[in-house]
Amino acid sequence: MTRPSIFREPAVIRRLERRSALRTVTGSSTVAAAVMVAAALLALVVANTPLYEGVEYLLALPLEVGVGRLTVSLSVEQFVNDFLMAIFFLLVGIELKYEMTVGQLRRPRQAMLPMLAAVGGVCAPALIYVVLNLAEGGPAGGWAVPIATDIAFALGVVSLLGDRISPATKVFFQTLAIADDILAIVVIALFYGQVPNLPWCLASLALVGVLAALNRARVYSVGPYVAVGLVLWACMFNSGIHATLAGVILAFALPSRSDVRLVELGDWLERRAHDLGDTYDDEHHVLGQHDFTDGAWRVERVMHHVTPPLQRTERYVTTFVNFGVLPLFAFVNAELHLVGENFGALLASPVAHGVYLGAVVGKPLGIILVTYLLVRLGFARLPRGMGWGQVACVGIMGGIGFTMSILITGLAFAAPEDAIAAKCAILLASVSSAALGILFARVVLGPDGRRRSARRRGSCPGQGVS
């Protein structure tokens, strides 16, 4: 970081440098994924020690929040899974809206290939799970557990591969993972909610209308949206619809435009700079220079509103989600109390077979097959710089499912033994997919994976298979 000469105190400069270094660390997907994995491993250790009973008691403690009839009663575990995960879904929704506004999803034809590949990556694991469980007499209701790809975990693993994965492939994978999240959200909403409570559903719908009205009225302060979003969450929690979806709805309601005329901002700042220079008196203490400090405060307020509310909210919640919500979710839900359990019986469970093979085999099979068919039929082309080796690597990495898979596990299985078997399979499948993806990239793609992929596809890197 270049030391800004405007600050005269060395301590201030050092503090800004430390903040910059901290932002670099907290902005790393690799570090965030590592923290989440560490929390899951800690949960596994704690679950099989004498501390387990104390943690279980703590998670079962009741909480009650609300005013009058708008009261929510839930346990600490539900608070993590339903309320804190709604903040995670808020971040997912922000990412979706960003991509639909200025990212890959704003060009439908360009985004269609990874999005349809994501559909294949959802259908194949679900089909494998259903077939295995119907054949072995297991519960077919857990078909959605292996369909999800964990964005944070998967992108963290991809970042470890460096230049072996081309920039085009990373964008393809990110778009695929986002589309995968959209499908998982739809699945949760349609298949894993409770019996809807009509009055609460109508109240939720009315609040969605309030959020839309705030957006249409061009309200650019984040506060009103958050206030309505909290009430919306409470209504959805009581309605039987999975309350985490309130986060996605709130994200799409947040304005993505600035309420400042950016084309005029430079000239306005130049005029304000002259005004500040005219009102500043070096011989007086700054506390006595009211015209100067008032002018500086007005500039500060305007600059705050330059950033759209959507982007401001993302900055507010990203670090909290990556280093607070997701590790806590992993700790609460990755607890596998295996003391007294027959580990062999768990692994022999049809649930474990369906989840593991659905993720490790079904995910790459669905992603690669759909991508190949679409390119072969001439519907789409592979992005420039992306070869079939990279497609295969993306397919393998798609089997890394953690956050969403564990969330669906808690909704899909009533029997504790089925939930434990599913969680074991999720952890094993995620580790297997990550290890296989890294091994494939290192052996098949090599250190110059981008160039080798382009050569395999011919002299024109942008040409698809026809």
C-alpha cells in the first residue's frame, strides 16, 4: 500500500497498512475455505469427546425474539441454520444480482453453457441417488443432498491450482457454481419447506411488495431494506417457507445503481476542494473551523452514496459471512457423534452410497456430458482458452459440496442415522472431489495447462467442437 501523504501521523499510516493487509487476508477465498474446513474438523473432534454433551445442550437452548404476535421461537442451532444462514444467502443473492447486472449472467448466450452444465450437474447426482436408494431400500427423499457445489470451498481449491486453470475456466466454473446455487435455492423452496401457513405467507408477500416499492421509490439507504428484511425473515420463518430465502429476496431488492450523478462527480469534487481550501485556516484548531468541517462532512456523505447499496451491503457482510457465519455453520452441522456408532454400517448405508457416488461420479458426469453435447450440437462454444481437460477438471471439482449439502441434509432426513450417514458421505465426497481435482489438474493439465488445452483444441483457441 502506498503511504498517503495526506496523513501526518505515522501511527495512522501503520494502522491503515495493517487494515489493508487484513483485508487482503479476509478477501482470500482460499483462507475462507481453510477456516471453514478447520471449523468442521474441530466439530468432528469435539463431537467425539466429553465436550459433546455440553455443546449439544448449548445448541438446544431456546431463544425467543419478537414483538407482540410477531414472535419467533427457536433454538440456538436453528438460529445458526435459519437466521445466520439467511445472511449467507443474502451474500449469495448479491453475487447473483451482480452477475446478472454486469457479470457473465447478463449475456444469456455466453452464460447459457455453464448454466445448462449446472443443470446436468444437478440432475445426474439426483438420479444416481434415487436409483441407488430405490434399489437398496433407502429413503429417496434425500435426492437433493448431492446436487450442490460449495462456492467458497470449491473456488478455494481452484485457487490452489494457479495457472493450471485458465481465467476463462475460472469464470466458467464460477458461473456454473452460481447457477448451481440458484437451482439449490429453488429446490429448497419447492421441496423442503413445511406446510405453508397462509396468513404468514400473505404477510411475507406483502413485505416483498414493500421491498419492491422501496427500490422503485429509489431509496438508496440500506437501513430501510434491512429493517423490512428482518421482518420478512420472521414472517417467512413462521410461514413454513425456508426462512433463509429472505436473504436472497432482500439482495434482489437492494438498488444496484448509485444515487450520485457520477458524470458530474469530478467537477463537483473540484469545486468542493476549492471551497475547503478557502475556508481552512492553518492558525486555528480544526474544532473551531466549523465551515471547513461542515464542508468536509458534506463531501464525506456524498462519497458514501457513490457506492450502490448492493455493493455497500456486500462489503458489510462478506467478512462476517466468510469468517463468522460459515465456520459457525460448519461447526454446528459437521458434528458427527460416532462414539458407539457402527462406522461400517454408516458407510454401507444406501444414503451414504447415494450421496457419495452422486457427488463424486454424478456431478462430473452431468457437467461434462451436458457441456459436450451442447458444444457437439453447435449450440455453444467453449470459452477461449478453455479445453476439454479443463472441462473435466471443473466437473470433478463440482463434487465439492459442503454448505448447501449439509443444509439440505438437515431438511431431508428425519432419522438421525440417515442424517449422520449423509454427513459422513458429504465430507468424504468433498475431500475426494478436491483431491481428485487437484491430482487431475497436476497430472493431466500440467503447469502450463492453459497453453496445452489451447493446443489440444487446435490453432484457434476460441473454436469449439462442431
